[in-house]
Amino acid sequence: MQNNKNAFTMIEIIFVIVILGILAAVSIPKIAATRNDASAASIAMSIATCVNDSGGAYIMSGIFDYTGSACLDAISSSCYTVSTHATSDNILVVTGIPTADTSSVCFKAVALSDKNGLSNGTVAVNHRF
């Protein structure tokens, strides 16, 4: 009888499977967190683009136009409201909608835009042009 020395033993295969399981258990939550951070950054970037686009429209026509795609993306994310000030059309009001869930995409997006001076929780930040 001839022994085949080129094959893996059952113990070696089990060790490899265990190591792959440990690596997967560590990396999958990190990947999910990175995806949420990317979504939050995308929403915060949309609100920044919305403010810039609305400001450009105001400079050109004297009217804030926050119906562009960047504003609609930010509003449809349910993380922000965008409007003009009730008493003055030359103030754009960007309000982050608060959430108690610190792991949510909206919480992270509002925190990013707050850090960059674009919105602040329930307090509207007025952008004068």
C-alpha cells in the first residue's frame, strides 16, 4: 500500500476553517460600519452641495432654489429639512433631524454636517447670501 503525502489531514482542514471563521467574525462588522460611514458622508456631502447650489441660484436669480438633485437627495434621506426662513427669503435654513440612535446613518450625517457648520441638530443654521 502506497501512502499519499500530498493530501491535507482532517485536522489541518478544520484548523483552516476555524481561522477563516475567526477572521470573518472580526471583519464583517467592520465592513458594515464602513458602509454606514460612507452613507453618512454621502448624505453630508449632499447637504453641502445643496447649500452651495442654492447659494448659486440665489446669486443668479435672487431666489433660493433647493429643488435640485443634491437637496432632494439630502431631504429624501430623512436626515434634513431644507427651507427658506419664514420671514426672509434670503436665508436658507438647513435643519438636521435628530435621532437618539448614535449608530444610525442620520446621526452620523448630521454630526458631520454640524462639524462643518452646515446644520446643528434641531437648531436651524441660517446661511445668508
